[in-house]
Amino acid sequence: MYPQVDLRLLTYFVAVADELHFGRAAARLHIAQPSLSVQIRKLEQSLGTPLLVRSSRRVELTPAGEVLLEGSRHLLADADRIVGLTRRAGRVESHMTLVVGFQGNAAAELTPRILNDFHYLHPGVEVQLRSHDFSDPYVGLADGSVDVAFVRPPLLMQGWLGIQTLFVEPRVLVLSANSVLAEADSLGIDRVLNEPFVARKAPQPWRDFWLAIDSRRGEPVRLGAEVATVEECFEAILAERGVAFSQASTQRYYSRPGLAFVPMTGIPPTALSVAWRTDVDSPLVDDFVATARAVASLSSLPNASIPNRFDGMPNRHRATDVSPVVSIPWASSG
């Protein structure tokens, strides 16, 4: 086993070797001369060889001392460099920010788990959550105002878009508790076709998805209101201006007196995905996406399924997903 050498003792030795005088070396180190002599003897004992030849008139290095002096200079310089790099890296990360876009309840119960695990990986990085209204299904990715986002497809699979489904959950009908439909155990699309709907002020394909246009078999939508945010949607429903489809997890986050949530049958479920820009090289985004996928694969959510189990770091430069995708002519090409 190699002897453990304290860098502080090497610093003392280099000072004595430079000065070849214990008094001057002690003054340079701001310690008492007797204490310095004790520390040098401790170093010699740990190495098992004399490093200095002492006499009443001078101090000389032994051959072993010459070897240690050269090595100590390099070692101490490397130590200083490593400490400087480490501190500088810490200062850089402490000023780094990752902006995460989301809508509604984000990734439901997975959100705090993902954030906590990411914080464990990068304790010096500030994560900012940025909420978006219904007008931007990309929740800030298209214009680059966020680094990574929780999104709900359908979205256009553009060249810059990377997306990975975390979980899939059914949709529910949100309606006033005063409605005769509120007592139903579940509802099919035929039961709600004549109800007025609260529509999202959003690009047409995304708006149509949340109105279940493809499941209506050509029946037109009765519009009761148009809203820009989740809160506006629920206020319109409480005012009995209409009903709306939402993800099942909404009930766990937005349940309030006067609202009812009824499971729907006969319409496609909704996927919650993590999305990022593949044209931006960011190790932090890589780690956030990998963390989100790992957390999802190890978690369970009520009435939700995990379509893709974690299989390592995603390829950020290939946009692959099993989420529903449509061509969206309004989408920015970045």
C-alpha cells in the first residue's frame, strides 16, 4: 500500500527546499519554526527516507529529496489547477438555467419526481417551469423560449423536433355537476354530440383533437364558448356554457365544487410526451429527457399506460415517437 501523503506537508517541504533554511521557510508559511520541523520529520517518516541533510549552518536535499521536490512541484500545480477547474465548473453550473414548458397539469404526478431526480443530477442548475396557454401546442419549443417541454400530441414531426411518449391516459368529459350527464358511470361520443362544447383557442388540428372531431362521424360541433387557458375552460363549464374533453388526470388536479368528470368511451386517448429541439446541443436537455423517461418507466399512474419502457439515453438527433402525429400547416419550421 502506498503511503498517504498530505498535500499540506508537500507544500511545507517545497518551501524548505526552496529556501534551504527552516527559519525563512517558516516565515514564508506563517507558521512557527519548531512546528515546521515537526511536519518535515512526519513527512520523512511517512516516506521512510530522509529528505534533508541538516547542519548548524545549512540545509541540503538528499537524492530522495531532489526526486520529491520535482514531483511535488508538478503535483501541487496539478492540485491547484484541478481545484480551480472544479470551482469554475461549479460557478458555471450555478448560473445555468433549464426552462421547461408545460400546459395544464404538466406530466401529472411524474412532474415533481422528474424535477427531483434531475436536481439530484444537477444541483447547481435552476429549473424554471413556464406555463403556456392553448395557442401554442409546442409550449415554447417552436420559438426557442423553452429548452424542453411536456406536450400533448398531435404535433407535426418537424426536422427539429424530438419527442418521446411518457404515458397515455384516457379522456374524460368535464361538465357541470348540475348536468343530467354528470351521474353517468361513463359516456360514449353519441351521448354528447348535442351538447355545447367549450373549444380551445388553438391551431385547428389541436383544437379539433380536443373536440373529438374525428370521432363525430361528420356531426358538427355546437360551440358554447372559446377559451385560451385551463382556468377559463373550467369557469365556462361552471357557468354551464358548455362541456369539454380533458385528460383523465385533470380530475386529480382541478377537481372543485360544481365540476363533474365522466370517463369517455369511443374516442382516442391522449399521450403526454417530453419534447425537445434536436438542432440544439444541450447535455442538460439530454439528461432531463433521459430522467423523464426513466421516471416514467419506473412509475405508475391511475388509468395510464407506459408505452415505452426506458432503454437508455434517447438519440436526440432522431425524432421518434409513437404519439399520434398530424401535419400542422401553422407550425413554425424553426
